[in-house]
Amino acid sequence: MKNIDRVKQSIEAIISLSGVPEDPVHSKNTLQWVLQLDPHADQAMQIAALGHDIERAVEGRKVRRGDFEYYDQFKAAHSRNSVKILGEIMSECGLDDPLIEQVAELVLRHEVGGDERSDLLKDADSLSYFEVNLPHYFTRQGWEETKRRCMWGYRRLSEKVRPWIAEFTFENKDLTALVREVIEEGRSRRPR
């Protein structure tokens, strides 16, 4: 357990240095969502929740959106890079290979899901994006890019948690309107 605590502390320390101001809160909030969705989430899931976006906090190793033609290519590279960095941390802290492999698989698939565990992490990450990251993203990126990113995030949510987005409130009325628009468009684009 001591090694797992060291891993979590290392992840938090690295993410606290991120140039993206919401990253430290998003990391912890994703873990909170994981535990809300699955109160018995194991250590692999908890480590993956904390560290899924760690590459954004490591200067010189960040993946840049502009280097990719398609957003999904960028997200896949982001996931692979986070896996590498987390693998180094977990190895240095003495975690065993099976646990490292479980965390790696979860983080590798956190953007796309595909099985029950990675779907849970994907949902927690998306819920945290809407709850924590969205106001910051909107301030940096404006309406059109934020709407595109929100639509991408809304579509990746499972049917089970998608309605929760409508319950989020924002101080910025424009942001509230944008999210409502995304929800309506997301509903109308789904097959019936």
C-alpha cells in the first residue's frame, strides 16, 4: 500500500505543475467521479483516474493538438504518452507488473472505452470535463471550438450518465446555453 500511496502522491505532484490550470482539479475530480460510479473501484482504476492526463503536465513531453490532422489521432497519442509517463512513475515506485499493466490498459483506453472498466473511466473523465474543465476551456477557446469539444465529449458518454450533464449549472449564461445546445443536438443526432 505504501508504494501505491507514493504513486498517487507523485502523480499529484507532477500534475500540480501543469500549465493547464484546471488539470490538478480535473485529476482529483475524475477520481471522485470514478468512486461515485463505482464505490469499490480498485487501485488500478484509482491510479488511472488520477493520472490519465498526466502528459499535459510534463513540459517537453506534451502532445500538441496541432501536430495531428484529426482530433481522435491527437487523443490516442495523448493516451499513449500518459501511459509511458505513468509507467515510469509506477516502476520507480516499485509497483508490480500486473498492476502497471492494468493501469496502462485503462489509461490507453480512457478516451474511447470499449470494455466495462475503461467505459467507467471514460465516463468519469467526461463528467469531470463538463463539471471542471469546461469553463476554463470556454474562456480559452471561445464558442465554436468549445461547442465542438463538448459535442465530442457528450457523444462519448454512456447513455446511463449522459442525462447528468443537463444537471450541471454554470455562472456564465453563454456557457449554459452552449451546453443546452449540445445536449439538444446530441439527442437529435442519435438513432432512435
